[in-house]
Amino acid sequence: MKDTRFSKLLLFINGLVPFVLLLWDVYRKQVGANPLEFVTRTTGMLTLIFLMITLALTPVRKITGLYWIVKFRRMVGLYAFFYGTLHLVTYLWFDRFFNLSSIAGDIGQRPFIAIGMTAFFLMVPLAITSTNKMVKRLGGKRWARLHKLVYVAGAGGVIHYWMLVKSDKRLPLTFGFILLLLIGHRLFIKFYPPESQATQTSFIPRE
């Protein structure tokens, strides 16, 4: 198995680069006329990007035969959760100031917020159970079934984004198309598995 320690370090550093650049833009006040909207949109976009990369790693592994790249899925998934947390906190703190009645009223008036929150909370158990210890505790099959929620979270994130955008919907539709391709690939492999993979399990190898 390929030694991925250096590659993981590079991934860890590069995963933080968007966050550092965002902080730098905020510090330099290069975030446009509406800083709150800029930060909210940026963190939401990063959440979707890392979610799509997380889902794409397994198809890439199966297509290319580079089985070691699956070892990056955990870190990429945690980055999706990290940026999703920033996205939610930006809304709760800087938009609603943790005013629960205001948040409830906003959710009632703007359903896309409820969908986005649901997608985020579906990611919480995935982040909690991302360790090797939790894989052992749950068992491989139960762990794999639980982590299929990432597709539901991804769909919720795409719908949230699509409902949020008022006019040019090309980006949310692009994310939706990518998600459909990834789900389609998973279903195809499930019902028409290659002979070499017919007896393999689908959960992430331990790191």
C-alpha cells in the first residue's frame, strides 16, 4: 500500500488554504459591499465542493485502480463538515445573533434554510463516526450504511443552493449534475459489479 503520509499533509494544508484566504479577504475588507453574504456564500460553496470530492474518491478509486486514494476520503469529508460548520455559524452568529425566535421565524419564511440545516445535521453523525475506533465499534457494514447519508446530505446541500439562487442557476445545476453522476455510478456498480469487485466490501479501509 502506498505511503500517503506526505500526501495527507499536503491535503491538510491545502484544505485550509481557502479558509486562510477568506480570513485574509475579510481582514483586508476585500469582500464586497455585503461581507456577510460573501462569507456565507463562500463557506457554502466550499462545503459543496468538498462533499463532491468526498463522493468522487470512490468512483475514481474503482475506475483507476488507485486504491490508496480512498485514504484521503476521511480528511476531505471532515473538511466538508468544517466548512459546513463555518457556513452555519456565520448564519447563526452574524446574521441571527443566536436569536432562537428570529431563527425559527426565518426558517418558516425561507424553507431553503431548513433544508440546508437538515443537510448539515446529517453530516454530524458522519463526522463523529469518522475515526477507526468508531468503525470498529459500529462494525464495517453498519458503518457503511450510516455513511451513505453523505449522499442525502449532498442532495440537501444542492437543493439548498438551488433554492437560494434567484436568477443564474448554472452553478447549483452543475453541482446537481455531478451528484447525479456519482449516485448513478454507485447504483451501476451495485447492480452490475465488476467480477474483480463482486466480493469486496464498500467501507473505507482503515488508515
